[in-house]
Amino acid sequence: MGDRDHKNLINELVQGQDLARQLQISLTAPSSSQETRELLIQKIVATFEKALSAVYWNTGSLDEPPQPAGVAIRTSESPPFSGSPRSEDSDKDFRDQDHSASRKRKAMPKWTRQIRVDPGMGVEGPLDDGYSWRKYGQKDILGAKYPRGYYRCTHKNFQGCLATKQVQRSDEDPNVVEITYRGKHTCTQASNVNGASSSRTQENNQEPNLNLGAQQQNVQQSQELLMSLRAGLRVITDNLDAPSQPSFPPFHFPSTSNINPENQAFPTPMIESNIAQNFNSPSYMSPATSGTTYFSPGGVNNFGANPNFATSTSEINDIISATTSAANSPTVGLDFPIDHFQFDQNFTFDNRRFFS
DNA sequence: CCCATTTGACCCCG
DNA sequence: CGGGGTCAAATGGG
């Protein structure tokens, strides 16, 4: 798979190296602010995330051939998909699609990682992650003390990005959040950097390596259009949505068929991170204690690091609210400090443990 | 007014 | 059946 993946991997690593150096310099430079450093760190972490995910995807495909899931290749796996267009409205269709979708989902590789969030310093970090997620559910899990939150890529509808993640706080260590990712992001995430007002402008950062194909851009555009159309229309977006394949190298899809880009897994990076939410532990924690954070990598092209937390403040709120809700306190201020997070070393990939 | 989250209902799967 | 995951109407915030 990829050459391209390989390249991306290397690029990420190089990038990370470069960022680390910048950080190094920054540390000795009195002028640099703490903020700057944090930003660098964030970027570095994002870089690692991307690199790791690239590795996961690749290894997954390599190592787990047997697995139907096919990590990387969808072709094999999903039987015949028909196009799955989705129209949001028709439930029926939806459901049917879901079936197929569910299959696909199952097939999709998934990996879990634990992130420890220590309450420590207070930096508020916006937790941004390069991806934006929309929460679509929360459930109490059998043995778990904390509820599990379900998130999916915000762009799912328009770009067909099937990436989802589940966030759950660890029972034993409240500071640890377990995040399970499924599916790869196929969407383009724009990160807008400073934000100017809501610009919809998406700039593209440079990053030569990964540009999305023009097609993707188109996709985005269409997406935007759709967005602009308010709910109400049910457009048949079927055709529109699925976009993504263009730039992916490995295979192209026979164009004729519809689109279902979705399932593929390809090599591209993805990742992200988020926040933990659910904290409602009975035992309430002092504000300081729980933090959740996370960040994540950027989408396909940008590097993730954007400092902004545009992603979803709501998540944060959720967390907070969840946390507090138990206690019943009205929302407290937003932030709590998130300080730093570190990854635990374990990753699991489809049930397998990846590295120590 | 718009939209993400909330939350209970619903569905699928084991 | 029951658990886990998703949907979708209602809710609340900006």
C-alpha cells in the first residue's frame, strides 16, 4: 500500500522531528511563550497520531488478511455494496443501508487508545483536535461506571466520512480515557486557524503532499451547499456524497458504481482525539481533577494542529456538564484545565495489542 | 434562527 | 431477552 502512505508516514515523522526541534529551541528562548510551546506540543502529538494511524492501517492490512474486515481493503470485504447513498430521509433506505453499513462497520478496523489526562497545570487547552465530531449518543455500559459517548465525524453526511469514536472514562482511573476509533476519516477537515469569523473559507494549508484532489474540494463545496440548504431538503445527495476516493492512490474505484467511498480504508491518515466526556462519577471530582482532553490530528491535509478548539466546545461542555451534572452544579465555567495528556502505551488493534 | 447535544426509543446482534 | 449502538425528536445555547 502504499507508497503514498509510506510517504505520508515519513512526512509526519519528519514533521514531528522538526516540530520537536522547534520546541527545543523554544524552550531556551525566553521570548517564546508558554502558549507557543504548548502549541508545538500539540502539533507534535498530532503528528505522532497521524504517523501511528498510518502504521495501524498498514499493518492492519498486512497482518490481518484473514480478517474479513480488511482493514485496508474494502473491496474484498464488503460484498456487494450497492451504493449506498443515503438519503437521510427515507428511513427505510436508511435502515437498509445501515445494514450494509453495519457490516462495513464491523469490518472496519478499530483501535483503542488510552489517554491519560492529568490535571495538572492548568493550561486550558482547548482541546482541539483536528477533527470535528458530533456526539450522537451516550449509553451506560454494563460493567462500566461511566457512560460511553458516541461520536461520529461531523462531515459524515456530506462527505461520507464514516469515522466514529467512542469515548469512555476508565473505571479505575478517572483520569484515563479510553477512546476507540473506527473507520478512517475520509473527510477533509478544515481547520481554520485563526479564526476569523466564521469563515467558511477553507484555506488549504499548503502541504503539498497531501492535497486533496480537486474532487474532494468539490465535495466539500457541495457539502457546503448542502449545508446551506437547510434541513428540509432532502436532497438526494446520494451521488454527491461520497467523495473521497479521488486522491487515494491505491485503487480507484470503478467509477461506475456508485459511490461508496465510505468504506474503504485506505491509507491515509486519520486520527484524532477528543475529549472525554462522561464524567459523572458519583464521586465528584474537583474541578481540577478531571480534565479531559485530547487532541487530534488533522485531517487529511492539514496538520492537525490547530490551536483552536473550534471543534466542539460542546464536547467540553458535555464533559463538564456530565461531570457536574452529577453533582448538579450548574455549568461551571468552562474550562478546566487540561493539562497534559499522555498516551499510554497500549494500543489495541482489532483486539490485538499493538505495542507493548 | 441555527445547530449541536440530549435523551429515550428503537434496532440489531448474540 | 438484554446489551450495545444508533436514531431522531426535543432541548438549550449562541
